[in-house]
Amino acid sequence: MASKRVSCRWCRMECVVPLEAQSLYCLNCRGSTVLEQRYNYPANGIVPQQLSAPSHAYGRKRAVLCGITYNGDSRPLQGCVNDVLSMKRLLIQRFRFPISSILVLTEEEVDYMRCFPTKRNIRNALRWLVEGSRAGDSLVFHYSGHGTQVRDSDGDEVDGYDEALMPVDYNREGYIVDDELNATIVRPLPRGATLHAITDACSSGTLLDLPNVCKIKRQKYYEWRYHDPPNGVAYRGTSGGLAIAFSACNDNQSSLDTTNGWFPDQVSEELHNLARKAFARYATGVLTHSFVQTLEQEERLSYGQLLLALHNTIGAARQATGANSYDPESTQEPRLSSSHEFDIQTWTFTL
């Protein structure tokens, strides 16, 4: 079999892989590396195929929920475990996920060796999420914690920065960047399987490096923008499956949570009611709480209606707390991105 030598992007160990290999899993550092490939896809990078709204009536359901409070860190968060508990309740009660199919990673889990949210455990959990997935499967990845940006090392980012999530041991082990997340849970996704990611973190707009980003222009109008890698060769899609991500904010923005306090009472009753939809009377991330409450209150929503509800409630909460600003980096605009373009107004949201 024809082979080639490649180096792991994390530890630089040289490995031999088949010539057609698209990714490398390093046995030395357990990191994933996307291998540069040239694909016979159209110039816009969209894989030509007929795509229909996801249906999970006959497939399996599996979820990884990760919430990190960073106890003892200089920048602790208070609401991330609450976010995971809320998301778990939603998956079980509304979308009928079996309890045994949900893997939770927080600092409070009894199974410390497997479920403490270290870099290694998060990597293992993400590989478990997609392992053996097939048509009809519904996969969910929820992350509530710190997000950041790091200097791009392979030229696939327009702004020169990779987005990254921060494991509890990031000071010692480092971040998990968007390239690795894409290679681990997006690229292997087979035809007919669906992945939903909900990332409640700063700088999370393109945390999965999905190629299509949805922009709401007015209340009922939207457009898809192709997130074109400048190097022209990086394929960010799936292996035929559908990956969809809801992110708390754009890559250059911060995400609000109630760690920073509650909104004041000196606001209009209408604004107060809208803000309550976005925040609970306990520590929580604004995206997770808005997402869960909207889906618990509305029996049937399109992706467009859900995205608009997130925009409205998060905007109201930030305005009520005085967090809104004309500075784009000081606002918070939730993002929808996908491996494929689709009609967000006619597709019904489901997990």
C-alpha cells in the first residue's frame, strides 16, 4: 500500500500513513492533525449532494456535555455546571436522549479519571461521540467554559487566529483549537448522521470551523456566507453528514453570563421580562439558558425562529445589564454555522 511520512502538528513526531489519509491520530500525544488534501469539489467548497432536513426517528442519540468552572483559576466561572445540568434535562425530557448515552464532563463528576474536563478527557469524549456513527444518528456537543483565540499556524484563518476552547488544565496542557475539533467531530461525520454543537464561550463563532456561516440581515431575512480558508486547500466539511453549530458570539466577541452580576431593576417591564428569558436567578451562561428556555417553551420551531429568539433574548439581557455597546467587540451576536447551506425558515429544529 502506498504511504507517506507526515508530522504531528502537536508533538512533531513523524508518522507513516496511507497516501490517501485525510487525518492523523498521533499515538504519542493523542492529538489529531488534519492532513492537507486537494479535493475535486467546486470552487466554493460545497459538496454537491441533495440535502434534506434531519430525521432521527430510527437512529441512535449520543451527547457530550462539558462545563468548566476553573476553580482556583484567576478567571473562574460560576454557571457552567448549571448549564450542563440544564442541557442534560432538555436532552432527556424534550428530545428523549437515553441517560446512558450522555457523557458529562465537569469538575464535580464522581468518575474523576474519565469525566474531569482535562484536555485528554475532552479529546477522548469527542472521539467517543462520533465513533461508529451512522445514518440516522443524532449527536450533540455542548460546551460551556472559556474560549479564546490563538495565532493561526497553518494559514487557514482569514483573521490570522484559530479559535480554541480551554480545558481545565489549559495552563499546563494548552488549548484545543478549531482545526482539531473539526478533524475530530466534523470531518468523520457520515452521510445521514447529524451533529449539533452548542458552544457557550467567548470567541466561539467559528469554533468548529464549519464552512458556512448564517447572517441574519433583518427579522425574517438571512444569508449564508462561505467561510473561505485563505490557503484554498483546507476542506472543512463532513464525510456526507450534517454538522450545525450554535455559538454564543462572533470570534472577536465575548459571551455574557451571570457571573458578572444581575441586571438592574431600573428598566422597562417589557425589557425586564425579555431579560428574564435570557437569565435565570442563578449563575448561567446566556446562550445556554436562552437556548434551553426557548426550546422548553416552544413545541415547534424552525432553525430561523430559534436563532432569532436567541438574538432577541441575548440582546435584551445585555441591554438590561448595560453590556451593550456600539463597539462590535463589546456586543454579543449569537452565530449559526453549518457544513451545508439550508433553508433555516422551513427546517424544523430537532435533536
